[in-house]
Amino acid sequence: MIDTNPRETITQLFSFLRAQGNTDYLGERVSQLQHSLQCAHLATQSPQYGSDPEVILGALLHDVGRFIPSAKDMPAMIAPDGAYIGQASHEVLGERYLRQLGFGEKVCQLVGSHVVAKRILTATEKGYYDGLSETSKRTLEFQGGVFSEEQVCEARRDPWLGEKLDVRRWDDRAKDPEMEVPGLEEYVELAVRCLDESRACVVVVSRRYPLPEKPVLIVSVSEGLLNQCLHHMLEEIKCHDWIMEGFPRVENGDRPAVQREALEQLARRGVRVVDLAAGGQDYSKNNTCLPPDSNVVDIYNELEGLPPTDPTGRAQVVVRRGLALLQQRKADFVYLSLPTSLKDGPFGDLLEELKDGLVGLDAIIAITAEKAPGGGDSTGRTVFDAVFDRAKKTTKSSSVDLP
């Protein structure tokens, strides 16, 4: 859980950057600090993104992985002639570091993608490679080289690709020893505001929502089982005001799957997240913000004692233990994945248990499934959008589509 206020965090983070005032930037004619400030200044001058504080901040911090304290542990990239030309995977380290501090996904991914963006641009823009500095050409070889057509097609699904490519373009231009730009202090308030807002929000694909203030339970089942329940129990479920809807799989570019990304964001922001899968997947993946008495390990030990051919038994364990965590106030956001082979009879019994057990909790409940593609739904919405939309109605907040 994040336990420092945003201004303290930015003061420390900027001290790392300020310390780069006279340090060499990979043999270029500017220091690391000059390079970072020039990149941020170019972002402010962008007709398309110059009013987006997260893009400006992502440009300023794009090389943060080079100079934070743990960067010294990264392997160096050494050219055949022995010249030092950077640190391997500094963009990955920087993205992870900013995410741990509580920055929003957009800032983190702009930092984490500026090397990938160079590989995309060399594959898609004629003359881009020729315009790179000699140092940047040399590092490209160590960074995986030019993207293939298949990799480019995958990257184009990313809703933030335009921003990522422009941060890379500014990165390439921010090496001018004659360029005069504002100092680091000009970005303090912008950074504090971005961090403060991101710590109170979660982003689904490119939509920002406030953190839910009520407990949340999401139960994921097969599409066939959901359809059967909708047919037989629709009116009864409506009386309880549950969300009961399937959603098509949403592409998230080269980012993690929407479910994983949303749950990890919630956990980093102090929400006690439990992700229980009846299939028995690694319990530790998203259960990173729980008190010691949550007994999640015991739940998976119980699942290991059941055969895979017992979908009813496995579903009962997951539903009952997930419900108990909510009842005992040991979790805030519970995501349950039930076996795809579960039948509607046993599932109907479990729904009855849920209805009885959730009385008095004032929780937001969603029963969902991943719909087959081609259903005509092109909204890009997910069950997380539905849940957070429901939550915002109780807090009078709203979602914001990120620019």
C-alpha cells in the first residue's frame, strides 16, 4: 500500500532527476537532465498532446529507469568497441518503479514503451532509422531490432500508440545543446497533481474511474452458463440489482489483459484484492494487498485436494470462501473464476447462497462471462466498466475517457 503523500514522492523522484544535471547522456552533447527537460518541453509544444499532463510527465520521466537507485543493478550495454551505450531494460525498470509509486497506467506505459516505439518507427516510417543518432542506432541492436509486420499489427491495437510514438520522436529530438527550456521546477505541480489523481483512480483500457467505495464481487462463468441463468433467473436477479451481462474480450495492445491490469491497479492503490480461480492458478498473482489472516493460501490448498473432474466442488470452495472474505471484511474486491464445465443446477444453488450471504453488505455484484467474438458489440466495455459505473452512481463521480 502506498504510504507517502504525493508531494513527498515527487520531491524524492525529482531529486534523482536533478542529480543528473551534469551527467553524460550516452555520449550525446547534452546531459541526462537536459535531455529529459527537452523531451518534456517538446511534449508541451505538441498540438495534439500538449495539454495532456500525463503525456508531458511521461516524456519528462521516460528515462527514469536509468537513474533511480536500483538502476545500478541492471546490466550494461557495451558496444563491440567497448563503448558504454546504456543500461539494458531501463524502460522496464522505470515503468515498474513508477507503477509502484502509484502513477497511472498511461504515464507508466509511456515510460515503458519508448524503446518499443523506436522499434515500431524503424519498421513503419521511411527514413526514421537514418535520422537516429549514431548512439541510438547502436542501442537498437541491443534492444531487439526492428519490429516484424506481425509485431507492428499487434502494437497498433494499443489505444495509446499515438502518444507512445510521439514520446519516442521527442526523445530522438531532445539532444540539442542550444535548446533553452524551462527547469525541472516547472513540472512539480503537474507531477504532484497527476500522482494524486492516479492514486485515487483505476484505468480500464483508456477510461478512468474513481476507486469503488463499496465491496465488489465479480463471478466469471462460461458464456453458456450465463445465458442459461439469464433465461431462467432474470427477473429474480433484477430484484437484487445485480449486474448480469457478458462482455466480448477487449484487446489491450501489448499491455497485460484487462482483468489482470485492473486488479493489479486496485491492489497497488491499497484495495484488498482477492482473485480466486477454481482452476487453481497461482494464488499470489493478484493477492498482494491482503492482511495475513485472509487465508488465501488455505483456499488453494483446499482446491488442490479436489479432482479437476469435480467442477461443482471446486466452484463451491471458491464461492463460499470468497463470500466469507467479504462477510468478514477481509477483502474489498473479490474476483471469482468458476469452472467452464459447471452446470446450471449447482450454479443456481450457489447463487442462492450468494443472495443470502450478501444481505446487509451493500456490495456491488456482477455475474459475467467472456462472450464469443462477432456479437456486434463494439463499445469496448468490460465487466470492470460496468462495476465501476455502478460504483460511481453511489459516489456521484464519473468516468473520464483519457485523451
